[in-house]
Amino acid sequence: MIDNRRVLNFILDLIFPKFCIGCNKFDTYICEKCYEKINFYPLEVNPEIEDCQLNKIIVVAQYEDIVKKLITTLKYKSIKDIGQTLARITYYSTDFPQVDVITAVPLHHQKQRQRGFNQAAEIALELSVLTQTPFMKLLKRTKNSSPQAKISNKNKRLSHLKNTFALNQKILNLESVMIVDDVTTTGTTLNECALVLKQAGIKKIYGLIMAHGN
């Protein structure tokens, strides 16, 4: 059976060849030498939130250098394949729990239409393939709020996303979910997503983040 997604990727590679994000080496978004420069995050993140709804937040790497370039290129230059690269880096470098479903922090539909895709969902979709865990769009964003990174005041960040997320579909027979996002600072976005899922009856909720920034 032909995998249409992989055929499309093959054609796109012919039209738009890959170059390493760090050193411009041909035929890869990250070469072995640049991979070795990644500062992987060694510890679990403890979010600065009073009523944390997450069982755990797992972070892959620091938001710097190679990983920062990968994420910003994915988000702002619309190279969707980098989502697969980030997922593979996560899969082969990071321990994360087995769950019933993988989901992603949603974008507002206006922002997703502008960007063309949800970068967190691209990472989550590839992780779904690698782990053979179903991917479901469990959440939707009801407000087109400004990015957390643009809010410098920590207290405002912690309250900025209240009532921003809602269920996207009915949830049945799910015990555990992993929410994927690209970058976190305070963990507020993940926690607001987790609150909606916890209220829907999901008992174990984990956050999986590509990078932790300040």
C-alpha cells in the first residue's frame, strides 16, 4: 500500500532540497554534528502554577541555538517537514509515558489559516506514527489571544489564557492523554488545556514540550 504522505515528501525533497539548519549540510534538517550541540533538558519542569492539572511536563531541550532555529523555521518559514524532524529527535532522545491518545495545543482557526498548519500538531502527528498511539484533535482555541511570548509580565502570563480552550469533540473511554506543544515558559498554556481535559474526565494528563524558554 502506497503511503501518500511519504510520496509527497519525496517529491517535495526533489523540488525543495533539505539543508542542515545549523551548518547548511545537504540532505538533512539537522546533521549529526549539529545534533550533538543540542542542550537536552535533563529534568522535569515544575510549572509556576498554583492549581496544576498536569501529572508531569516533559521537555526535550533548551530553547536555544539549533532547536530554536528548527522551531522558528517550522513556524515562520512554513517548512512542515521540520515537524517530523523535531518529533524524531523527541522520540529517540526522550522518555515519555505511554498514553491512550496524543493531542496538540490548538491554534485559533484564524492563525492556523494564516500559517497554513499547526506546528504543534505536525510534531504530534509524527509522534503518533512513531509510537503507534492515536492522534486526536481533542481541543479547540476559542479566543485569538496574543502569543504568551509577547507578554513580559509573569503574572499576566499566568492569567492571560483563562477560558481560551474548549473541547473539540466528545471524549469517551480515555484515561490518559499527552498534550504536545513547541515551546513553554511558565506552563500556563499546557495547564489551561489540561484543565479542560480534566473536567472532561481524563485522569492522567502529560505535557510534552520541544523546548523550554525563559
